[in-house]
Amino acid sequence: MTEATAKAIQVSVEEIETFEHQGYLVLDEFLPADLVSHLSERLKEAIERRKAGAKPSQGAIHRDGNDIRIMHILNDDSVFLKLVDHPPMVAYVQALLQEEFHFHASDAIWEENLRPHGQPGWHMDGWDQGYRSLRPHVPHLQFKVGYYLSDMRDSDQGNLVLVPGSHRGAEEPTEEQRSGFDTFPGAIQVCGAPGTAIVFHNAVWHSRGPATRPGGRRVMLYYAYERPWMIGNPEHWQYPPEFYASLSTERRKLFHGFVFDPPEDRPF
């Protein structure tokens, strides 16, 4: 990625205004089909490697029946690292968060033969249970991206559920509102084909949606970015020194200077 490449990709005024008012955007066909296929193949391989060798105490893989989630995936395969500074997405991060930014965290989800879950997990992203101490209006501190790798055009298969405009709310939703998927006023399921990207504000209320569709399948990646003056996520300590040493000069700018050996002296 180069700065010129990212700047050449235009984010429209309408998209910026929609994000500011609704707190999210759905970008259809954002990843090309061949990249989606490649990411899916590499994710399946990464999961199998972690099944074979990861220690549960390290938090490297979380399994609940057929539901699998792996964290800090950048070192599992070069394709996951390349997605960090995918030029089309960099353009959105720069337009909607800020010009200079840092990588925050990554994880991947693979769920097949979905089982109905219990209560929804409504939440905002960020420390302090979603930066609640900064209320009444939580600022935009983190930029979250969800990539659908499986076909999520049908609802009720664990689709991302969110509440448009909820990042602008000053009041805490009631316990009753958060008790179900359809009890939170304004909640919608985000449906999309493989390759769809959903970007959203850290203060948007969201949850994994209902998983009641027979044969439902959810495979997706999550990447998050943050303002460069924020403290690094613990994910940064999950990668070995060799990983950081292999980064290009441009990619090193996406990480805090203190993760390198020797530490890099930089503004943020």
C-alpha cells in the first residue's frame, strides 16, 4: 500500500454523511471473489493448525461445538496481514477515522450447522465496557470492519445485528431492550453476499444475531483500527519479534513504536 494508492480511492460525501448519522456503512462486493476464496481457504488451514497445537490457556482458539473463533490472526498467513492495509479499506479508515491510524485487533469466526444461542450479546466496543466513562456522547475512537466470507444474504444465521444511529444516543438502553434481538428499538440484521464489508463506529450497539436458519453458516473476519495516540491492544504482545522485524517500513507505521526491538521513537 502507498499513500497515493489509498488517496486515489474516493469515499463519497454521501458515505461520510451516512456514517456520521447512522454509525455504519455496508459495502457490497467490497472484496473480490478470488480474494474471498483465498481468505476462506487460508482461514480453514489456520484453524486446523491451531486445533493441532494451540493451548487453550493462550486464548489462541475458542471452541463451542461447531462454533470456532481465533484471535490475533495476522501471523497465521500473509494474506491476513495484507488485509490490514488493503488500499480500498485504508481509504475508508482515513476518511472516517483519521489520516494517520494504528491497527487495533483482529479475529476470525467459523460457524457451521448453527445452533440457536441464548440471550444476545448487545455491546459497544472499547475499554470500560465501550468507553462508558466518556458519556453522554462516546467519541469515535475505534473503527471496526467485518468481512463476510460466507453467504450471509439470508437472515437468521448469526448475521451482525446493529442499531443505526445508536452511537449518537446519550442514554443507556434498558435491560428489557437488550433482552432480545428484536426488542432493541431500530435493530436490523445486516445481510450480504460473500465479500461484503461492514464498517461501524465503536459506540454503535451491536450483537451476533439469531442463528435459527437451517443450514446457516457464518464465516467472517473482524479487523479494528484506532487513533494513533491510544494505548496498544494486548493483541500486539501476541506476535513474536520475528513478525515485527519482517514488516515493511509502511506497515510498521500501523503499529506502536514500543512493540519493536529496539523501540521506535515516533510521535504516536
